[in-house]
Amino acid sequence: MQTKVSLIFHIGQQLLINSQQNSNCAVLESDGNSCAIAAAKLIIKQFGSIDITKTSLNTHNFEKIINWEAYYQARESYIYIRELEIYRNPHFYLWTRFFTTAPIWEIEDHTYYIIELIDQDLKYFSFSNRRELNKKHAIEQVILEGQHLKYNRTIVFLCVKDFDQGRYHAPKMYIDTIGLFNGIYRRRQERWLCYNVTQGSYPDEDVLKQTNVIIIPGSTSSAYDEKVWIRSLQNFILNVYDNYNQIKFMGICFGFQLLAQAFGGIVAPCKNRVKHKGFYYYGNEKITIKNDLFKIGCFKELTQSDSIIINKAHGDLVTKLPEGFINYGSSKTAENEIFISEDLRIFGMQSHPEYSSQQILLFISGIQSIEGKRSFGDYYNDSNNKHFVKEKGDLLGLLICNNFLQS
């Protein structure tokens, strides 16, 4: 069943209504199953390019997450297919970031983003009328009782992309990584906090005492790079592991590699690595899974499978696991694809279950178009590119990650 995303606006105990209030947006494959990205698309379609930095919603310095110079250059120098038009709107990234912190509530397969405004915000948002909230509808009861503002779990997400690499992957096809993970994995009454460790930002002791899981995502850096922030992050991981027993770690791609390296494993470049600023090996392939994975408590309820198709974009591999880490997945290109520590506190995947197959195809086309003479659309429609994404990625990879996060 496909997830639906809706926006609920209110001022105090008044519900704001306009002609489009009941519209919602389905999460598409191009959204990478991300409700946060779908919500950002929805608000751009409903209200246009509202400058979030001028409204009361501006609780963060959103402008820092956008490479404005690159954006304006891209507007003039690249031809995009229709699907990418929304990604060319800079306010889309501001709204994506906003929705990673906006309260959410889930009812069955529907995710609601609950947006509280103040009167000055009505300069930017147009509503035809208001009505008093009542308890006839479940979502209104949630707002009236303030349930959406409570949380019982804390997830810490670490940004691991150097600012000079750009905030997003792939040439001019930008994806906000925190928005991607948040929109896939966040559940109601969860607090997600993001820290840019490349800029020296880390959670303090008070936050760590309340943290359940730390997520370390992909990066265009390598775990073995001699960068100060990478060494600092590695020390942080070891310190947290030793001193906060309730905290688990989930690593994807770079995060997978850094966790392995931090505990004594070895990370090395892929064989026949293709040098590129953003991506090295990309596409998707089959990963063979050991049945023992499904004997672990948090994975027992999943439908067992001996393999999955998973999407990839990486340039390094874990060639040796640390002592106490068990490998549960292998592929033709990587012996170590999935690991879990014996104490079940550390989980990692080499590949990217958060990326959809369509996103990987968009990345490939973006790289080729910036390096060649043909337009983005020509590369996107080139049947040769579709050989990289032979089949759609399985949802099992997402479910494995989700079950670990929620355990």
C-alpha cells in the first residue's frame, strides 16, 4: 500500500482551510520512499515558492544547506526532464529540511505533517477560512491534546558530507540525505536531531543520555581519508559505544565502512574504481543473505529471503571485518555487505536501501550529462543506462534497517 502525505495547518485551536486543504501526495519511487520529500513537493505545488527564511518557521539557518551559486548556474546550463523540475526550486530544499523537524502523526498508511502557524505567517499562506478544531476526527484530537509534540525516542543523524562537496549527491540532482532518511524511517513521537560533524557539531551529554540510535549515512569522503573531522568522528563513535550502553549505531555506505574501521576492520578502494568526484560504483545487484539474519530478534518477523536487489553508489569496500562483527550478506562486488556486531548494538549496510532504483538512474544520467555533450533527458532515456538498474530495489532492505532502528 502506498503511503499518502498530507499537510495540516492550524493557528492555536483553529484549523486553516483553503480550496486545496484536502489534497495529498503519494510517495513516489523518485522520492526514495521519503515522506519528507513528498511533503516538500506538496507545499511547493500548493503554495508556490514561499521563502521559508522569512516566516516564523525559520527556526534554523536553512540557507546554509543550499549551494546557491551552483543552483543558479544549473538553472541556465542544464536541460531536465519533467520529473526533476521540483528539484530545481531552491525552496524545495528548505521545505525538505523543515519537514525533518515538523511534528508528524501516522494513521494507518497516511502520514500527516502538522504545521502550526502564527498570524504573521498568513502574509505568505493563503487560506479561505478557519474553523474550530473538534474531536470528531482523529488527527484533530491529536492536535488538541498536543500528542504530536510528545516524543518517546530520540534518533541522532550525523551529516558526513563536506560542505565543499555540496549538500547533496550527483551533479545538479540534489537530494537532502537527512530528509531522505527522516521521511522513510521516522515514526510518530520520535525526535530526530541532525548534527553536521564535518563542521564540528556533535550532540552534547544531555542529548546522548536520551538517544536510542545514531545513524551515520553515506558520504563522498572515504573512511581512510586523513581528514580531521573523520578522525574526530571515529573517536566519538568509540567514546559513545563505551559510555552510553543504550545507544545503537546504524551505518550506511560510508557509515558502514567507518564503523568497521573504528572497531579494527579494514577499508580499501573498490577494484577497478572509477574516479569521480561524487560516485564510483553505481547501479544495483543481488546480495545473498545468510538465513541466520532472520534468527535475530528484531528481524524474526520479516519474510525470509535468501537474496535482495539493492541499489549502490560507492567507491570503497570493507575488506576485513572487526573482531566481534558477523557478516550476513555478500555480492559479486563486495564480500561484506551486511554486518551486525555480536552484542547487536552495531548494524551496517554497504549499499543504499534508502535510494530508489529511479534515483540511481537519475544519478547515473546526471553524471553522464555533466561529463558528455548530450542533455540530461537523452541520458535518462538511454536504454544502456537501464542496465545499471536491472531490477527495482527490494523493500526488504528498508525493512531490515527499520526493524533495527525500532528495536
